[in-house]
Amino acid sequence: MYENIVRHIKSKRLSWLGHVERMSNERVAKTIYKWKPYAARPKGRPRLRWEDDVRNDLRKMGVKNWKQRAQEKKEAMERNN
């Protein structure tokens, strides 16, 4: 049961990543995703960010060129419409 929940969460997280990557740059979610803070992070072990979790999931799954795959999906969706 626990394994299925974790797999579901990871699946949805990767799905959202692809969705955000395909968004236009004017969308708020894309702007926040691409935003880089000006201030330095506090001392000590850095807290994991959402993006860190996603990158770890992709690395563990052996997925490479995920940005290119997301763009290919966008192009395929545009051709079908």
C-alpha cells in the first residue's frame, strides 16, 4: 500500500514538471519555477526543494533529456490539434 502511494506521488510530481516545462514563460507557475532568489541560503544543511526531489526521482529512474521529451510531447499535442 505504502509503495503505491509513493509511486503515485512521484508520478504526479513528474507529470506536473512536464506540464510546467511546456507552459509559456508568461504563466505564473513557470515564472515561479524559473525564479532564482538573490539572497544566500542560511548556514547548515540546505532544505530540500521540490526541484531537488524531482531531480532525484529522475536520476533514480534513469531518465535523461526530460526537457527535450517534454517539448516533444508539446509538439505532438500541437500537431494533433
